Amino acid sequence: MLDGLDRSTLNRTITDSRFSLVRIERLIATSIGVIGLVFGAQTLSIALGAGVVVPGVLGSVYVCVLFGTLGAVILLWFSPRLQRIANTAFALLYLGAIAYWPVATAGVDAPNPAEPWTWYLCAIACAAAAQAFRPVLAVIYIVVTPAVYGITGVIDSTGQIIRAEVALQNALYGSMIGLVIFALIMTFRHAARRVDQARSAAFARYDDAVRQHARELERIQVDALVHDTVLASLQAADRARRPEEASLAVSMASDAIKRLATLDDPLSDVGETASLQSLVSGLEAYAAALDTRFDVVIDPGTDLAIPYPVAQNLYLAATQAMANSAQHAAGGAAAAEVHRRIVVAVCDSDGVAIDISDDGVGFDRLTIDPNRLGLRVSIIERVVAVGGSVELDSTPGEGTTISIRWTPAEARATEGASL
């Protein structure tokens, strides 16, 4: 049972360990795509007006390759992995394009020198590097690329820098913008990794809690089964001094053999729910098997259905209370007449209340051995395991009443508190 539960739990709880990081990467890729579209369109209009002064078709190739790669970055916004490839290509091509700019335009010696239109693509190139490169390489690129642009924008045909202050200003400004973008991307990624780690740890703790809960339920079921069958039958046989006690021991032993041999559930309803009427029928059949009279009363006109595992545990807890009453209520007096009663009713419109009572000898609750399995395991723990509660009212000489309650609301509250 535990193996099956473990597989089911793992299937539900083990998810992608990079759940948040994947979403952040998609957000980064989308942002780069949007920024690339806006600045790329602006830069393209400027480039078509200014152009690149080179012989033949080299200028057209220059523009087409640069903007074609940028177009791939924009079009691949939906896939961070594919965009990473396009970002790598664009970042490298952009660095080569600005380094080649003085050759393509004659630099500041051109007849009508103007600020290189490649400047508007610098922030996109830095963002592409921040997304595609390793952090160290990304920082180096973000520092080097604006510096290269600053130098190539003010260099003449002899290799002399004409306006060093402009080059420094452009380099510092470009690096600052690029580093801000880099810091934002790294911050988002770090936060996403922390969220994923916390999420994985929470799932691991939840999975462990579920398995521990399952083990506890299995222990309760095994302890209760052993007590209800083997120990209860042996105790009844050991205490049998009169024919009616011997008959009770034989009935309990017969029931024990059937349960151990078949391990079938005593309720006939094998669906996901069990009716209240089927629960009452099971209690009546058990009373007949004990050969002890119980007046079974059901709340009239109800067709309430409850989860089958709940009905199963309520049935087993109630039958154990019945067996206890059959064994102990008379107090060993052969002639004692004990009236026993079971009331099954609906509580809180969707819950179940079962009261097992007798007017027998009763007992002092403070004298009960805490290690007694009959009350602690077979009754209380069985009911608590499905989110119910048990109340015991017994006084020496005044009989005993065991009240079992289960409602969906209390069961949900109990499950939430335990996990």
C-alpha cells in the first residue's frame, strides 16, 4: 500500500525544479523581443536614411546582416533557448559591426560625419549578451562593447581619437545602461532559483508528511486488525466460563478467521461511497453474529452517502465498541440483563453520528490502561484517522456510551492541520 501511495504522491508533487526560472527566462526573452522591435524599428529608419558609405553592395550586406540577426532575436521571443542562440549571434555581429564602422563610413573624416546609428542598438546588444552569455563573459562584453563604440565613433582615418571626452562619455553611458540590464536579469534569475528551491523543499516536506501519515494509518489498521481478530478472540475464549460466553468467543473467532482469510471489507458497498443504510445493515449483521441483542436505530428518511474509507473505519470502530459491550457490560453476572442500543443519525446535514450505549456495569475511565488496544487503537485511532472524533461517557454502575462523530468539515480541518 505504501509503495502505491508513494508512486501516486510523487506523480502529483514532483514537478519541474526550474518552474519559476523557466517563467523568468520567458519573461526576459519576451522583454528583449519587445525592446528589440521598438529600438530596431527606430534604428532601421535612421539607417535607411544615413546608410553606410562603402563601395559596391557591402553597405547593404552590412545593414541586412545586422538587422536580419536582430529580426531573429525579435521573432524568437517565445523560446528562450532559441533566442539565446540568436542573441549570441547578434551580440557578436554587433561588436564586429561597430568595430568595422570607421572603415565603412570613413569615420569622422567622412564628408558629412554624424553619430553612428548603431548607437541605438547598443542597449539591445548588451541585453542579448546578458541573456546569452555566462555572467563573467556578459560583464566583459558590456564593458568592452560601449568602449569600442565610443572609440570608433570619434576616430579619424589615421587612427587618431579626435574627441576623447565624447568617447569616454559614450563608453560610460553605454556600460552603465548595459550593467543595469545585466543586474536586473541576474536579480530575477537569482530570485527565481530561490523560489524554485523553496518550492522543491516544500514539496519534499509535503511528500514526507504524506508518507508518514500513510505509515501511521497503516499501523493503526494493522494494530486494530490484530486486536479485533486474534487478541479479541483469544481473550473471549480465555474468559469464557458460561455457555453464552463460549458462544460469543466462537462467534468472534469465526469472524476473525473470515477477515484474516479473505481480508474483504465487511461493508457490501464497493463503490467510492457507502450509504448510511449499508452501514446500519453491517452493524445489524455484526450484532447477529455476536448473538447479542442490540437495538439498532437509524435516522429515518436519510439517503446520506459518505466516502467508503470513512464508512469502513466507522463500521470497524462501532463493531469494536459493540464487542466490548458484549464482553464487559454484564460484568460477569450470568443473570444480568443488559439493554444495548445503537443510534445512527445524520449530524450537521452531511456528517454521521453513531452512539453505542448500554446500561451495564460501566467503568472508571481513569483506570483504563493507556496501552489497551481495544479503545485506543480499534476505536479512537480508527475514527481520528479519517478526521472524526470519539467521546466516552461511562460511570461505574451507570452503563457506557461511546459517541462517534464524523463530518466533512472537521475531516478537512484535521487533514490540513496534520499536513
